[in-house]
Amino acid sequence: MPISKPLRESVLAFSALTQPLPDERLDASWNWRGYEEGVRFIHFRVLEELNWLSALLGANAVQSSAQRLLAQHHAAWWDLQSVLLGVGDDLLDKEPTPGEWTLRQTLDHLIEVEWAHTKISEFALQQVRAGKTELLSVPEEEFEPHFVTRGGFSETIFEGTLSEIQAFHETTHQKVLEAFWDVQTDELHQKAPFWEPEAFEIAFRLGRFSSHMAQHTVQIEKNLARLEHPLNEASHLHRRIFAALAGVEILCLGTVEEPVECRETTEYLGRLTGEAKSALEMAT
């Protein structure tokens, strides 16, 4: 289930170059085949190339219902990453308003809940695949090895820098995608009881991954604005680029080897980043 690391790194390298720029720096001169709209337009070229790559890879792709739910979750994960672009560690522990969760607390909650829901749905799948019909909750003693041994959680895991927390979340997020990639449509109707007064189906739990992520991404974006860190124009552009990358990556998860088109796009994005850097240097 390969995700193209070089492609991801090329997108992140471009975002690292332009996200910190004030809006007016995007006006730096850059022309492309008659389009004279400055460095700003390079963002649209990156977006167009990723959208085209997604169209190529998805032309003959067949995805199950579970895989489509996971695609929505992956898109939500990348949306969170876009909102966190340029956020410094100095904002991790600042309260946006008295009593409001800090960024660190929000990420702690978000990642822990995601991992707990993973166990809930996996246990329900194990039951149905073993032919058991009795509706059972996860035994309490199974949560600790799920979090500590498999998930890598510890008492200090959320005490690090923002980049360290993001790297940890990337690891657990990938495990979630892999855990449910082969779930069949009929299995999605299996009940998976948790804390709620009624037992919800696995389909709801997989869908809750993306909606819960969106819920707290909105919270984080709102609170960052309160902390005087609103999204600049480049961040809005990268948000769309990250969404396109999410669409490519989820299609790559269904392949055995990295598609050659990914390598070609990676090379082109690298050239675009180089051209952006040169244009910005000439404008100073």
C-alpha cells in the first residue's frame, strides 16, 4: 500500500517555501505560456498537476465503500495539516480564550479518540469474521496494549513540539488506513458498541473519523485566528493543494507499486519549486 514519499515531500517543500510569504510577495514575476500572474500562479500549476495525476490514477480505479470512507478521512487529515502550516510551538499551549482548549490539548484529544475508535471497529470486525453473533464491547484490558504497544502512546507523547506531534499522528493515521482498507461492504453494517447509549455500525465509525477531524480542524482554525494567526493567502492555496494530494495518495494505497506518473509529477513539482525560488530571489 505505497504512498509516494517523494511526491509528498515535493509538495511539502513547495509549501515550506511559499507559505510564510506575505500576500504581496506572491506577485513576484513568473510567466507560464502566456499566464503572467506571478508566483501566485505556480500554486495553481501545482494544483492542476496533482488534479491531473488524480484523474489519471483514478480513471480505472474501483474503490469499496470502506475505501471511500477512508479517502474522506485522509482528505480531512490533510486539511488539518494545511491549517497547521506555519504554526509555531509558541502557540501550542496558549489559551485562545479562558477555559478554551489549547492546540496541544485539542490534538491530544483528536489523536486519542481516533485511535480508540480504531480499536472499537477492529474488535467488532474480529467478532463478525469469527462468526460470533453476540454483541460485545471491547474488554477493558485490551485498550492498554492497543494504545501502548501497537499505537506507541505514552504519558509524554504529546509533550513534544508541534512537528513531533504531527509526525506521531501521521504514523497512527497510516495505521488506521491500513487497518480498514480491506473491509467489505456487508461488514460495515456490523454493530460496534462504545460509550454511546446505542451501538453504532462500523460504517458510522469509519465516517466519524473524517467528521471528528473536521470538527476539531474548524476549532483549531478558529482559535488560531483568536491567537492572531489567521491563514494567509498562501495557506489558503496550499489547503487546496493538500486536498488534491490527498486524492492522489488514497488512489496510490490501492496499488502494488508506485505509479510511474507519480515519479514524473514529483520531478515536475521539483522544477516548479526551483522556479518559484528563483523568481522570489530576483524580486528582492
